[in-house]
Amino acid sequence: MSPATTRRVLVALVALAGPVILGLDLGVRALLMSMQPEDVREFLAGEVTRLAWYCVPAPVVGALAAFVAYPRLRARFTGRAGGDRVGADLKALFVTASFIQLPALLGDLSVMLGARLTPALLMTSFSTLAVLALAAFAGARAA
């Protein structure tokens, strides 16, 4: 497999990680919440959803940090790797993609705890699109 194809496959896997985790969390939610009394479910849905809405901007902040940090990390990793630009690009891309995806995990966890889906879907959608945008930005800079 060529380095470009490997990069595309790895980026796709990283970008799809958020939606896959959200799907798994929905499964866990179905198991956990079915065991809870109705009043507990209603309370958790309201309170956890309210907290989840506060977390919606977190992936946006992470994306801004990722776009700023990527060029610096890539330069640092290229120096450490003795000029291996492909390896440095991938390493910098994966580190900075985590800036975007880790905050989005809060949305996934909120779903598992009973929150409504809207804030989690917003966080997961934005994180997936932001990772793809970061990969395009990184690819343009790597070329």
C-alpha cells in the first residue's frame, strides 16, 4: 500500500472513530437505562443534557488548537525523525486530531448517561468534519 493510500485509510479510521463510539454508547445506554426507573431516566435526561450543551463548543476549541498546533508539531517531529516527513506528518496529524476528538467524547459519554442525542450528534458531527478538514489542511502543507 502506498503512503498516500495508507494515510487516507488511517485518516478515515480516525474520523469514523467518533461516530462508531457514539453508536456503541447508544448500545450501552439501551442496556443501562432500561434497568433504571422512569423517574431516574427523566432526571438524568434533563440534567445530563443540560451539561452536554455546555460541552458543545469544546470540539470547536479543540479544532482551533489543532490547526494552530499541527505545523509546529510537524516541524518538531520532522526534526526528531531525522527528516522523515511522512512519519512526522502522520504523528502530528494523529496528535492534533485528538485535540478535536477527546472533547467530543464528552458528548458520547453524556449519551451513555441518558442525555438526549442532539448535543452529542453536534459534537460528533463537528469532530468528524474537523478531523477531515485537518487532514486536508495537513495534506496541503505536507505536499
